[in-house]
Amino acid sequence: MRLVFEQQQTAGSQWAAISSVASKLGCTAETLRRWVRQMERDQGERPGLTTSERERLKELERENRELKGANEILRKASAYFAQAELDRRPR
């Protein structure tokens, strides 16, 4: 990313700098552009989720899926035991 910002001064545009640096690094310009954009978000220069916010969101989504699964299991177990109680013969 540092190379892009250094070359941006001489290249005239950020895209020209990205294209130049990407060819030297052996990656696509689009890949490098996405890295630059994410770094700009991390530094607060561009709106959007930072890397840490993105990781936290993924973690919360995973936890949410696990809790929904656990709730579904508990709901089915509750229904099963409730039905078993109704089917039990009174003494």
C-alpha cells in the first residue's frame, strides 16, 4: 500500500499507481485496489466497515447461527417431551 501512495504522487492518479505497482508485485490491479480501499477504510479515510469491524460482524453472525440451531433443538425437545407427557396414562 505504501508503494501505491508513493507512486500516486508521480503517476498522477491512484489507478495508474495501482496498475504500476500491481504489475511489479505480480497480482491483479483489482486485487491491489481492494487492498488499498480496505486500508483507507481502516484509517478512516473512506466510509465502510474496518477490518476489525468486519471480523466482529462475522463472529457475531456465526454465534447467531449457533444460537438459532440450539434454540431449534430445544424447541423440538420441548415439543417431544410435552407430547410424551400428554401420551402418558393417568394413574
